[in-house]
Amino acid sequence: MKAHVFGKTLVIAALLAASGAQAQDVVRLGNLKFAHYGAVSYIKEIAPKCGIKVEERIFAKGLDVMQAIIAGELDVGTTASEAAISGRAGGAPIYVVAGFAKGGARLVARADANVRSVKDLKGKKVGVTRGGIQEVLLMAELQKAGLTADAAPGKDVQVVYLAYADLNQALLGKNIDAMMQSEPQSSQAINKGFGVEVLKPYDTPIGEPVRTMVMTEKFYTTKRPVAEKFMRCFVMATSAFIRDRALAEKYVREVVFKGQITKDDFDDAISNSPYTYDITPEHIQTTTDIMVKTGVGRMAKPPVAKDWVKTDLLDEAKKSLNIK
């Protein structure tokens, strides 16, 4: 009888230990609701295959992700590079560990605003989300065209700061003349006929901006085995979306956007913001330098990219999955 009880005790102890180990393998992920962030959302669907559980929280903008990281609420976050750079400059204990999409911005004007180039924005109101990579690109394009800009009237261009979700409505309502918008919202404005593309803003030194995946320093250093599993899962999810466009479309349209975007919206958005894995210290440094030059972020001490861009986990994951 004692042996039977002892055996049961061992089984219960083993189960408790297993459940405890599983509980430790939870990864807290902060993400945004955009078409090109879809592969990151998909990680949670395949996470059990990777031996982890991913708890995803959706934020309105990248700077909110950074605040949650600083508060200790997240292990991993996804955002455009400028929010990661501003966050690191402001003391967020993060490393850039991968890229997950590139591009994802478009200058769109009202169909009746007679804007065909950046120079035509003189005397116009241009909407953008404060602190987004779109703001960095807008300011870089305006500087390149020799135009001044400010939120207050009196400069060549009056900048109107709005949330991503409000920019399209402002353009439709003729409260602004143009907008530097993300995807799929910029594609939606064009497909619905109230916006026309002026340009994709990739002719600055930044080129196509790469969206960044960041990890907290603590997660990267003290939970290395879990971090490795997560990165492998990220590469698997991204590879699946790159290989299988139908899977990516179905997941983004039906799960992420719950039917709110059309097939054309998805196709146009991803053609302007393809999924990727890679990022380089050089790209982050160039983006940092442009932020300093244009005054976006107003960093007292801009971070040096080579100190906090660490792609070793990504390299190991890609190698283990035979992905170039």
C-alpha cells in the first residue's frame, strides 16, 4: 500500500514539475495590428510545436510597446525601428534581435488635392502618426525637398498628428490634404478611391525601413533556451507566410482583421511591406542618424547600433531550419 501511495506521489510530483516547467516557458509578446505584423501574430498559433506558449497583447503604436517593456510586462516586442531606437535611448533594456517586415509606408494624397510630388505639399496639411517610422520618413522627404514643417501654422507644411486609425478618416473628410500612412490603411485609401499614391518614401538614406523585433536584455540573457525556442518559432512562422501566400492572406484577413480588409487591400499592403527576417546594425544606425537630423524622437543620447543589435539567435534559428 505504501509503495502504491509513494508511486502516486511521484507521479503527482512529476506532473507538477512538468506543469511548472511549462509555465516558465510562456513568452509575453507585444505586437501591433498591421498586415505586415501578421507573421508575428501567427507565432502564437504554432508555439506549442516549438515547446512554448505565447501570450500576445496588441498595442496602438510602437511607443506603447516600449512603455510596456520598461514596465516589465513584456519579454518580446515588435515595432518600427524608430520606436525601438527612442526606447533604447530612453533607457528601455532591449536588444534588436530580428527584422520581420520592410517598407510599409506610403505618401497618399486626396484625389482632388493636386499633389503629385513632395514639393506639391507646400501650403498643405499632412497627417502622420507621431513617433512612427512614417514621421521619420515624412520629415526626411520634406528636408530633401527643401520644405519646412511644424504642427503650428506658418511653415511650408502644417503637420497634423493623428493615430493610424484616424488618418484615413481625416483624408476622407478633407481635414488633411495628404498623409504618410502605414499598411494596409494606405492601400485601403487608394482602393476606396479617396486617396492617390504620391510616392513610396524609400529614396532617403534609410531606404525601405525594416520593422524590428526586440527582446528584453533579461529575457535574452537569463532565459536563453526559451529565447532560442521563440526565435525558431518566429523563423518558422515567417517562412510559412513567405512560402504560402494563401495562408498569410487567410490569417491576416480573417484572424487579425476579422474580415475588415479585402483581398486587394491585403495584396497591395504586402506588396509594399513584404515579410522578412533580417536586420543589420548599419540600417539601425542610419535610421538613428536620420532621426537626429530631422529631430524626431529628440534623443539626448542616441544609442549606437552595434551595441544593441544582436542577431545571433536569428542566425542560429535560420541555420537550424536551413533558411538563407
